[in-house]
Amino acid sequence: MYVVLWLLGSLVVGFIGRNRTFGFFGFFLASLIVSPIVVLIILLATGPDPKKSPESNQASQISDANPKHSSS
């Protein structure tokens, strides 16, 4: 029973961490080795990876679509 809860907790932590620097597998493996609760606390204390967050992708697409033209 404890093993099932540990695995489910690790899957949840990995899913929450999918947009972070370590990604799903990094947080999943860390939570399997350490503890899902400890890794979840670390995960919530860190911010999302700016390269992987959807907000930054939308912002870069908008800036690419509207380039600033300089008048020469």
C-alpha cells in the first residue's frame, strides 16, 4: 500500500514539474529516491523554466510577428 502511494505521489510531483528545468523524469526520479513530499516542497519553492513555459513562447511569437522597423 505504501509503495503504491509513493509511486502515485512521485507521478504527481513529476507531472507538476514537467515545465521546470529538470522536467517530468527528473522530478519523478528525485521523488522516488528522496520523498515525494520533500521534492514537492522544493518544486513549489522554485519557479518554472522560462524556456519551457507557454507564456514565454507566446511572448516570443508575438515579438517575432511584430518586428520593429527602423526608419533609415
